[in-house]
Amino acid sequence: MLTLIRQELYKQLHGKFYIGWGIVTLAMALFAGFVYHSSKELSQINANGPIFSSAIIVVLVAMIVFASSILTTDFSNNTVKYLFARQFSRGKIFISKLVTIVVMYVYLLVVSFVSTLIANALFNKMRSIPFDVFGNRISGMSFYLFLMLSLVLLISCLFKSNAVAIAIGIVFYFVVSIINPFLSIFIYYHSWVKYIPLTFLNVYSQTISPMMSEMTKLSLNEMRVGSIIWGIVFLLITYVVYNRRNV
Amino acid sequence: MKTLEVQSLNKFFGRKQALFDVSFDIEPGTILGLIGPNGAGKSTIMKSIVGLTDYNSGSIKIDGKELTKNKRSSLENVGSMIESPAPYLNLTGRQNLKLFNDGSTTDEEMQEIMEETQIIEFADRKAKKYSLGMKQRLGIAISLLNHPKLLILDEPMNGLDPQSTHDLRDLLVKLSKRGISILISSHLLDELSRIADYYVVINHGKVIKKSDAKSFLSEGPKTIKFEVKDTDAAKSALDAAGFTATVYDKTVEIEDNNDSTAMNAGLSALNQAGIEIENVSRNQTDLEESLLKLLSSDNNKEAK
Ligand SMILES: Nc1ncnc2c1ncn2[C@@H]1O[C@H](COP(=O)(O)OP(=O)(O)O)[C@@H](O)[C@H]1O
Ligand SMILES: [Mg+2]
């Protein structure tokens, strides 16, 4: 198991993903800092919260891209013939992939934090760090990503394509806010509708703005539990598909 | 104990059966050549062994231990390269080896593997810049990591130039002398003719022959070839004399027997018919030819 995780990380370390998306995250934080700095009114307030929130949206996109390809590239490059031909069970390989996703997420969170500190120093007059806001964003994002990435993994595995998974992942992100009005109508008429996965994709929004509960008709904790349950369901299906895949 | 035992392996792709009761085994330190035309099922057999694909029934044992999709510990001692080498292209050869090293191969052993497979000179270049032959050698190097007892190589000579093929043959013989068992496939018998200890010939997913190298050679049907101008006339003359003659290009062939009676009878039949004979040769069929005959007679059976 450790061997597998070490191998996955070795690949990442020799890839460009972590550097590229690290730079984009930093750029986003600097850009947000600069926007707040340049505006007369906005420069009066502590921009650290918004800066971190901007960075973390980049993390979201990066993680969708990352998760969508982590299972499929082995198939498209054929490297799966070495990966699957050894003594390791597919379950262990699958778990090592999940661990790698978590490691990448933690790394990008650290980058977001450091980027915020840099932007703070350059554009935000070294104001105080609102750790409660950061914690709130990280918690919301973590539940959201657990659900979203499970879905992305499943799609990538079913369609055998990372492009489809990235597209659907990103589209979901934007579409959720468009669909919400319709969703709330459905929920109004049929209250069970609130339990569909789509509702739980609002967990990040609801963490930031508790008002969302009027639409979802679920408390924040219910939203969290629901995200976890659906996420686990998607992961289990993904595992079954992955385990049966013939090479 | 046998290094590998494959028993009554059956495999379907949808409704199409790709393997029919395939059975064979490998003794320690021997090389088994899996021979068959393209599409015969060689890769499917190898994939079933290492768990890249499911099979419908049968059993596979490595070192006496039953192997299933979830009980894979005996694969620890198996190195494989199936269908085509598949290194990580954005890593160098050396990095690929480091990646696939489970920790039991020391740096010196790694160096030795690189030397034996002759990848040293380009080991620090990215694998995406490798030619097919270079990738093939890297693939073999990867399969040699972690001290395998069994090597499974699927058409490893594809893409190698004659010199590299020769070197790979030497390496495989050397490895088998060290006690490593090797399952190697090819659609060309010639590639394996000087190294395999045993052959398993498969066609349309069925084992049609199992034999050791020596008897494979001597069992081949022997023929007498008459080189003539008018092959059709020669064929009818020979057929009239009780032979079953076959026309190949400029020669007519009949089956030989162990003394010279067949040759003399054939010659006099041709003489009586007034057919000019340009050359006569009695030869033991070479391996490639006997394989082709074996396959075509199997295909005929299949057609009936
Ligand atoms: N994934 C697959 N789906 C359907 N049929 C397959 C698949 N892989 C192989 N086959 C079929 O199984 C047979 C054996 O293929 P294969 O083992 O690749 O042959 P070989 O390696 O001897 O050339 C062929 O008829 C091939 O078309
Ligand atoms: Mg093949």
C-alpha cells in the first residue's frame, strides 16, 4: 500500500500539475489582492477573506481536473498494464489514488494560504488573518469537493475519458447556480427532491451563506451528511467499475 | 513444483469465445514459447495470468498457489510486459525503473538490469523520445525488477533490430539459466527457435500442439520437392502414381518416407510422363514451415 502511494506521489512530483496549478492559485490570489487594492472603497476593508476565497476557487477547478484524469491516464497511456499486473489488488490501487487526491488537495490549500499571505503583504497592508473565515471556506470546500470529485471519478471511469469528466465537473459547478431556482420549485412541491445529489452540490454556498437553507430546506449539518453519503455511494460505484475494467 | 500451471482456461468476450480449455505449465528455469498467429489468443492468455482481464473458468497457479483477482500475492514474483511496453512517457528510463521498483531491487541490481537490457546509454532521456525498440528494452528492464521467478513477455521482439533480437535471446537464455522461468509469445516461430525449451502452439484460442523443442523439429512432416517447368502436369503424374502432390510456385511436393522408395517412385512417375526435372530435394521441413502446415490443417478441420 505504501509502495503504491509512494509511486503515485513520485509520478506527481515529476509531473507539471502541482507547479502549474500552484502558480495559477498564486496568480489568482495576487489578482484578487490587486483588485481590492485598486478600488477606493474596497481598499478600506480587510481583503484577506476574499483573496483566500478566490484562491480556493482555483483549487476547486484544479481538483476537478486532477481527479478526472487520475484514473483514466493509466488507461490511455497503457501504463495500467504495469499497474494492474502486479501483486496489488485493484482496491489498494484505488485507495492509493484517493490518498493522492487528498495529498494534492492539502498541498493546494497550503499554496492558497501562502498565496494569501503574499497578497496580504503586497496589497493588503498586512492586515490580520481571519482564520474563522478561512476555516469556514475550507470546511465548505472540503465537503463540496468530496461529493463533486466522487462524481467526477465515477464519470471519468464510466466514460473512460478525462475530457468528459472535466467538462461535466466544470459544467456542474456553473450549472448548479443556474438550476437552483428550478430545483427550489421542485423541492417546494415535492420535498423528497431535496435529497438528490444536485441539492448537496450547494454545500459550499450554504457554508458561506446560511440563507441557502431556505432553498435547500436542509440544515448545514444535513447538507454535510448528505454530501458524504452521496460521495460514498459514488465512490463505491466507481470502485466496482474500476475493479471490473478489463485491460 | 511447477512455476506456472494453467488449467482449462476458458474466456469469452461477450458471446465470442476467445480461449477454449487452454492448459499448459512451465517448469522452473525453462523457456516456454507460446506460438500462434495474430488473434490466436496469446495476449489474452497472458492477461488472464496477471489479472489484467477476467476469465470465465479454469485455474491458474503460480508456484502452486492459486491466483485470483483478489488473491494476488504470488504475482510478487512475476515480471511482465504484455502487448506493448507502456512506460510513463514523461519520466526517463531510469525514473521509470525507480518508480516500478517495489523496494527490493538495490541500486547495483538496477544498474545491472540497465546494462543487461542495454538501456544505459539512453536511461536519462525521457521515454517519450524512445523508439519502439528502446521502449521494448525498457519494458523488459521493468519486468526484471523485483526479482521475478517468472517472466511473461508478449512478443518482446517486435520492433527490435536483428542485433537487439540476438542480444535479447542471449539475455533470456542467461536468465533461464539463473532459474527464471519464461513465458514468451511470438507469431514467428523463428524468433524463439533457438531459445525455447518447449512450445505451445495455439490457434483460434485452442492449444493445437504441445511439444519440446527437439521433437517439434523431428516430428515435422518430411517432403520431397521436385522443381519442374510444368507443375500441373507433374502433379497429375504424381497423383496418378498414388501420391498426394501439392504445387508450390515452381515446385511440386510429395510426402517422404524413411527410405528412398518414395523418391524413386516419384522420379520414375515423372520420367514416364516425360516431365523435365530441374532439381530434386529431400528436406526436413523447417520449423516455420511445419508450423504453417500445422496451422493450415487445423484451419481446415475448423472449416469442416
Ligand atoms: N477486449 C476485447 N474485446 C473483444 N475481443 C477481444 C478483445 N481482446 C481480444 N479479443 C479477441 O480475442 C482474440 C484473441 O486476441 P489476442 O489474445 O489479442 O490474440 P494474440 O495476442 O494471439 O494476437 C481475437 O480474436 C481478438 O479479436
Ligand atoms: Mg497479442
